[in-house]
Amino acid sequence: MVAQSGGTRAQARPDGFDAVVVGSGPNGLAGAVTLAEAGWRVLVLEAAGQPGGGLRTEELTLSGFRHDVCATVLALAAVSPALRAYGADAPGPGADAPPVRWAHPPVPLAHPLDGGAAALLRRDVAATATTLAAALGGTGGGKATDPAGWRRLVGPLVAAGPRLTDGVLSLLDLPPAAPVALARFGAVGVWPATALARAALRGDAARALLGGLAAHSMLDLGQPMTAAYGLLLAVSAHQVGWPVAVGGSQSLADALVARLRALGGELVTGQPVTSLRALPPARAVLLDLTPRQVLRIAGDELPARYRAALARYRYGPGVFKVDWALDGPVPWRDRDLAGAGTVHLGGTLAEVAAAERAVARGRHPERPFVLFVQATVADPTRAPAGRHTGWAYCHVPLGSTVDMTAAIEAQVERFAPGFRDRILARHVMGPAALEAHNANEIGGDIGGGTADLRQLFARPVLSRHPWATPLPGVYLCSASTPPGAGTHGMSGYHAARLALRRAAARS
């Protein structure tokens, strides 16, 4: 295989390719475009009938209701060096790939509490701090939050601007682009989210807000580094907001495909790859696959030590997702939530941490932490006039078969009494259904593997260049490589840049 797919491009094939990319998720497409922009001829092979991976939009419930099957809120795409040029606020990568139109909800994120005002994460740091100061505590009975706490914690990170987010998404680049900003981020990000929230913030509202942000890590919030996930998402909200793509996340995938084709690249859907030997000759092969899938298609061609390392790779919790077609807006008890694109439903920091700890220990919490998105608040084109869409998911143990629909809807009803009366139709996807729709979501793990402190850096192996495999010219570019989960395309971008540098060194 190596001589065919990983070695020098075969001159006997005038229609050959410089690179073959397996998988058309955001990382695969970003890697393909990066290679194509360098003048390489690129072929992308996708097993599904539609490109996009986690960027697919479908009518899951009723005709006229457009639902994002996985990613909806694209904050990391808006800050990512690999994808931000595709946003409506950017000049765009070319006439053949028009920019994606971002739609911004009035409030990026809300986190309601029982018996008190919700924590609202606004674009402006000062406005967020003021809102938190006015929010009364929830079940903890605390008084007003310290208005300076949020500014002290998050303000300097936001002030660092794109240098910080670029650096976090390119942690292995040497020398680092913004060493001082990264050092500041690391000094607070290394904390467990629960410890940092209690040490740096006062009041239930602010602490719950940081805890909900950190829970996107899908880790026990008592683990080191979980604060970093929450802080990165908070910084992105203040820098660029938490936008959705008009018409659905599929539009971002479509823009990447259009750019690839404008550069002479090709995309073939409905083309599963079962063996590396089946690929056409190419200078480089990029695999937008997780380690388990790489083992399936590479087999004994991988050295035993590397093969064993991939076999030890750990997947994280899965998710259970529900999409709804609604006959009207969600009847939130707190009216401020009507303008929030994303709503974290889980109560206080202690409640959120308890739910995530239960999942980390293989249990299903009675009151799960629920991530709720009402995309039609920002983009009404996703539903017929006067109607709305909503989706939510909670974390569950890997490969869970438990139906969490009732538990999720109970959490929504807790803060929006009468929500169930608004439901016209629902569509449910447990871990098995998610994996069937997108093979990278092993056991329902949408993050490409757990990202605790050990596997954040050994992803999938501890290496200065973790995108490279021992097979010459064969690279990994999925979320199972740095910088990990999220719609940012940076794993593909880094893998492609490494392939270009090594090809140049050989020439």
C-alpha cells in the first residue's frame, strides 16, 4: 500500500491525484481545501450519500422544518483560521465559494436557575458582568454576583483577541504565536472547572454559567483542564458570538465543497473505503476517521506498536439527541431566554457537575445536563412562518441504549412549563443512530474520543506531529487529533500543512 497510496505520485497516471482524503466532515474538507489551495489535485471520498459529516441539515421531523443533525452553533468555525474566511463578515475565499451567512441570536447563551434570573452570556464582557451582577442565586440562595469577577477572569483573555484563539487551536505550533496570552490562558485553564468557578466567581449565576460552558468537554468537571473548555467557549462568544448558519450548518459544508471544486478538486459520495490498498495512487492520504476506523482499513500494514496505541485510544461519553418541530416559541418562564440561541439546562454548578460526574462513571443522571438550541430565534428560515425548531442533547455513557427523551423534556419543562404542548413532532437519535448516521461518532461520541488531560496531548498518540502515521504519506485529520472536538476544521488544516511540508522536504 505505501508505494501506491503513501509514496510518490505515480507518473503513469495522467489523471492521478496528489492527495486522497477519506471523509468529508469539516476536518476532511478543510484539509482537502488547504491542499488544493497549495496547487495539489485532491480527491475526497465520502461513504455517506451527502458530504459534511457533522455539518448536515435534514428535515428530520416535518416538511419545512430544517434540523442540523449534529453541529448547529458554529462559534469555533467563526474564530478558526481554517474556516473563518467562509463567514459573512469575511471577504470569502473566492467567487465560487460565497460566504456563509451567519445569523446571530440576540443572546448567545443563557443558563436559567430555579427561582432566580438567568445567567446571560452576551457579546460584550461588561454587559455580561452587569447581567450576572443582577442575577440572584438559585437553590444556593446567594445574593448578587460580584460584577468584577467575570471581567477579571474572562476580560484579559478576550482582550488578547484572535491571537489567543488561534494559539489554542494550534497548541503544537512552535514557536507559539502568542506565548504570553497562551500562558495566561493555561494558568487558569488547567484548573478543574468546579474549582475555578468557586475560586474566581461569586454567586450561583456566574458559577453555573462557567460550569455549563465547561460541560461541553463531556468530562467530569472536577478533572484538571475542564476550565479551559469553558473559557475557550466564553471567549469565542465575546469575540464573534455564537452564530448559526442561515439555512442550516450544511451551508458551511457546501461552501467548502464549492471551494474545493473551484480549485480543481473532486468529491465522490456513496464511496465507502474498506482498505487503504483500494485508494488510487497519491502523494498523501488524509484520513478523517477515528482510530477504531483506521484500524479497520489499515489492518496489519500499521506497525504493531502504533496499532496497539490506536487500540488503546479511549472514546468518551455518547449523546442522546432530540429534535422538535414546534408550533410556536418555547414558553420560557424567564422571558430573557426567548432571545438566547443556546440554553444550558441543568441548574446550579453543583447540579451540572453531579450530572456530568454520573455520566463519567457510567450512569444515567435523573436530571441530566441538557444543551438546548433554538436556532429559529436567529434564523427563522429553518421553519414555516410562525413555527420553530428546537433540539437538545444530554450526555450518556458510551454506547448507551437508554431512552432519555422523557428526562430531557422534563428538564425543558422545568424552565419552560407547557413546552410539551408546543411539540408538533419529535425525532430521536440515541448513540447507535448517531453512529449509523456518521460513522465517526463511535458509540454516540461526537467528540472523536475523550479529551481529558492525558488524551488531550496523546491524541491519538504522544507525538510532536500526531497527525502523521508511521506509514509514509498517510495522515490522520479527524477530531481524534489536535486540537480535538469542535467545528473548526483545524485538525484537517494541521494535517494538510504537515503533508505539504514533508512533501516539499522530499522534493
